[in-house]
Amino acid sequence: MPEQPVAVVAGASGFVGRAVVEALTSDGYDVRRIGRTESIRWSDPDAIARAVDGSDVLVNLAGKSVDCRYRDANREEILRSRVDTTRMLHRAVTAAAHPPRVWLNASTATIYRHEVHRANTESDGVIGDGFSVDVARAWEKEFFAGDLPGTRRVALRMAIVLGDGPATAMLLRLARIGLGGPQIDSWWFSHRRYRGIGTDASGPERSGWHRTRGRQKFSWIHLDDVVGAMRFLRDHDQIAGPVNLASPHPSDNRTLMRTLRRAVGARVGLPAWRWMLEPAMWVLRTEPELVLKSRWVTPEVLTDAGFVFRWPELDPAIRDVAKS
């Protein structure tokens, strides 16, 4: 009888991580979990090394949620929790006598600039600047550092994931309380929360705004397709490097909010200008950037390789997550 393959999942307790663990378990893997509350802790590098050595698949989804206010302490932890955990796994893979054949590491589609003119693909996307972009750049730099000849590496540039996670919950909450209209950027007192971070900090020191009138692009992906794409990438040895995990049919903010209103049965959805959003997001303990940045990303690598999305269209995807 063949030996059971081993998968290592870091960040297994998050809503994406839980779905990935369930999928890999159903695929027949012995899943070893790394995390602050798992049997293998980040504080034990020797245990991490033992878990990684001899594994077939390594998945890293670790990192503090960005659904928070970007105070200095949170900014530092968002960066540290991604870079340091990736560095620890990198050391374990480097030292392994039998390294994993594939390492899928989370990244973010927010690495691309605020875009209103054309979609960002892996081949011609334009990297942005500022805090969120600097975090993504540092994350991927650590991931792709050095030579790991026995391990194929794929950076998962995930768009906003629709499922039982914080981003979807925030959007549904806005729709249910009557704020399900478009979110419209406008002038607001400048601040330093979005300034660059790290040794290679980029972008302006103080925040600005964009006249998108609620037409900022919304790139998204259903949780089922995140899991499906990860299985696909695991099994396609020719794919390496950054991969956009996003629906081939991005929407915009006005369409998104209209779809959310229909899904929750809200008859009224008030538009929210920046002066309304800022205090509302302060109460919700999150950032307006999450709904005001124009994220226009398409999955060139996946579609060219033949991946078929289960949820390519926004309306059925929203209705599915709203009922769960």
C-alpha cells in the first residue's frame, strides 16, 4: 500500500486555511498544521523543520488579517506576520533532506496599483506603491529568495475572497444596515496610515484620493475557486511564480453593492461618500481602502493553463455566500 502523502498547511485556522485543510484531507493527505494554536507552533523551528522535511505539498496562508485599523502596531504586525513566517518556512525547506515538491504561498492582488484603465495580469500588471503594496512586495521577496531546486514555488496573488471571511461579512453588513449603495471616494483629511513601510518604503507620506465615483473596480474570487485553483496549481508542474487568483469577470463597486442588496433583500442602499465612510469604518475597526481602492486583476496564468472557474460570475457567487 503506498505511503500517505503529507501536506503542511501554515495559517490553517483562517477561513481560507480551514477550507484548504478540508480539501487536502479529502484528497488523502496527512495534513500537518502550523500556527499559533496548532500542535506545531511558530515558536518551535525544529518542529517546523521536521514537519516540512518529507512533505509533498507546503501551503502558507499565515498572516495577520488586514481587516483592522492601520495603526502603527497593526501595520508592523501585518508585515512581520507575513515576512517572518515565510522566512521560517524558507529555512525549513532549504534544510530539508526531502523538500516539498511544491510550495504555494499566499500573496495579494493588492500588489498592483489603483487601476481604472486596464486589467492587471501577471505578465503586464503594474506594481503599485504605499503600505499594502510594500507588504506584498516584501512578502514575495522573502518567498522567492534564493535557490530551491527541489521545490516549485507559486505566489498566490489573491483578490478579495468571497466566503465566510471578514471582507464578505463587512460588505454584507453594510448592505443590511442600509449602506448598500456605492462607496464614493472624495476629499478627506490626509493621514499617514497608508504610507509605505519597510526598508524599501514607497509612495507618498500622506494619503490622497481618487475621483472614481463608485466605479472603482472590484476583483474577487469565490472560496471554492481558491481551493480549486490551489489543487490545479499543485498538479500542474509547469506553473511557477506569481499567479493571480481572481475571477475572470471583475466587477465594479456600484455593481457589487447592487448585487449585495439583492442578495440580502435590502430595498434601500444609501451611497456612502468618503466623509461618511471614514467614521463608519472607524466604528467597524477597518479601513476605507478595502472598498475604495480600484482593484482590477484578471487570472491570465490560470485561464491560459485551462483552469475552469466554478463561480466566474458575481451574482451567483454573492447569492451563494449570502445564504451560508
